[in-house]
Amino acid sequence: MNPSPAITPHTNNLSWSQLLGQFENKPHINNFSSLPPSICELIMNPSPLSKEIPIINGNNRVDSVSIPKITSEIPSLFNAASLQHLPKGRGKPVPLPSVYHGPSDGVVFSQVYDQSKNHIAIIPNIPDPYDTSNYGEYNLTIFDESGEKVILKSMVCVNPAEAIILPKKFDIKTPLGEPVYGSVELFNFNNEMVFQGTVRHGCANLPQNLLDGAYEIKIKPNLDSLLPLSFKMVVCNSERTDSSNLLINRMNNPDEMDFILVWDKAPSDLDSHIWCIHPNGTIDHVYFGKKVVGNMSLQHDVMHGNGPETITFKRLNGCKYVYAVHKYSNEGELAQSKARIRINHEESTLFERSIPNTQQNGARFWIVCTMDGTSGDITFKDHFEFHNNSNDIPLKYK
């Protein structure tokens, strides 16, 4: 594990004007065309959870508490009502260039102006989220499309995404929702063990006070049928979340696959659906209403949030599979459920996929992926459907 120093606020003895004079001559970056499609959609169609942040001009002395915090999970929004030199009459969001100065030259900011919503959406692109030297205060200038006229100048504080912040406690389950027993170990960025504890009834309590930096966590279940888990998280400015849910993989039979769904507390009831389209055109459908068809089975159905819901099967040559998540309960929004899919084959995790946290009001289905039964090739779709008719799904996506 690479060393990861503690985070300290970025400071400079120069005045704001002197500082801007140094870095505004840097090349203006508009990296929108090189972003992955998922990030483009995220910033073009921000989540309802995206928050408006103030424009903090460094000409006025501010304390660190006043500087808005942003993360790479969802965009943050600048109100554009009083800003000048904005593009007009485009009918769609317009990417804008920027320059910035802060703790790391590796962090790149992407920003888009949406005239219909009168805001600029901004998101940091962090090359290594576990390198805590990327986090801290940045001075940012956003320009018009030509890169000649300044639209706004502000300070922002880049923080880690909540999903990678080390909690004070882990709640650990198997793919069937059973509590895990075993041990937990914590290693710092120098690969020194800083904590060793037990996992009892699915609960692993961690030290309350830890230094800033990156940590490797190792979970070792007591049962041989469960696989050990190793992953990284960070502590930033001593901030910790209260708890985090973990899923321990099980050892599957040869050629067996698990599609495992987990999500947040709301909506309370999400359901896994899988369709198998046979070469002769017949369609098998496994979900809570028909839990076993052929070699496909829904092994765990959850109706009160978090999951996991697990579908297990062995793929068949010549068949096509479609996997989707349905929002059964009426409360909450599907796209803000923090749903995640883990696809396992035998002892390996092939993929993990998170639902796009975008504006998809009223969506009922998240079409996650299709799979070729012969080759095993998986194609991710990330499409949304706004109806409850499950019969339409395999016909549209086969």
C-alpha cells in the first residue's frame, strides 16, 4: 500500500489576487469529452440529492468551515442567476473549461452549465480516491467556452466519497442475509496492523480514534464456506461514518453465479428479476413471485431495506439473460436508493455496479445488464423504465 499522508488544509502566503495570477495562466481544462459516459450523465442530469453550494471568493478572509465541501459521488451546484458570460440558447447543458490550484495536480474538475436549471454543476475527478493527498481546499476559476472570460471564482474543499470513509462499525452479512462471525484486522498505509478484533453476530466494532490516512481492512469469516474479504477505506480530517454494511462472498459450486443486490434503507422494497430467453423463444422469469425456475433461484427476498437479495443460477448455452431491479414499494426514488449489484462466479467477483444517481423521477425498473449464456459476456445497460410491466423487459432488451 502506498504511503498516504495526513490531510492538512492547503494554505498559501500569497494574496488571492496574486495566487490567481499564478494559476490562471495554466492551460484551461475542459475534459468533458474524455469522461466516461456514466460521469457525463451524472453531471448533465444531476441527482435530486445534489446540493447548491455558495461561491466563496478568496478576496474575503474565510475560515475552513465556510468553504463548501464537494465529493466525486454526485455533482454540486453553483447558482448561476447572477453570473455573467454564460452560454445562451443552446437547449442543452454546455461543458465549461476551468483552472484550479490545490493540494494535488492530479485532481481535475468537470463543470457544466444548464440554462434551463440556471446552475453550474461541478464534480471533481480523483485519480486515486485512497490517496488522501488529493483532498483539501482548491481555488477554482471557471471560464466561458472560449476560455477568455471569467464566469466565477470560488474556493471548494474536496472530500472523500462517503462510500469509502472508514466507519466506526461494520454490519456484515452473507449473500443469504445471515450474520457473519470471524475476525477483523486494520492496517495503516505503512502496512502496520493497528487493530485486531472480532466479528460477532455480524457486527465488527472499530477503534473510535484513528489517524488520517488510508487503511486496508481484512475480514476473515469463521466458516470455510465463506470467503475472506480485503478492501481499502480512508479517514479524512478525523471524520468517520457511524456504520457501513458489508457483504461476504460465499464459495459457489462449479459454474454457479450469484447476482447479489444491496441498497439503502429507502425505498424499503427493491426486487431482483432475471429473465432467461431460450433459443426457441420461451422465457423463464425468476423473482419474488416465482422463486425457482429450472436452475435459477431467488435465494433471499428482502422487503425492509438494505438487502441482500441473491439470485443463483448456472448459465445455459444459447440463452440470453436480462437482469433488472424493480422498485416494488412506492416511497422514495429508485435512482437514489444507492442500489449496488455484485456479480460472482464460483469464488471470484466479476463485477460490481452502482445505480446511476441521476434525476429519474418515477423510475420503476433499473435495467442493469444482459448476459450471453454461451460466452458469459456481460453488457451493462443502466437504463430506466417508468412502468411496472415486467413482461415488457425481456422483449425489449433481449
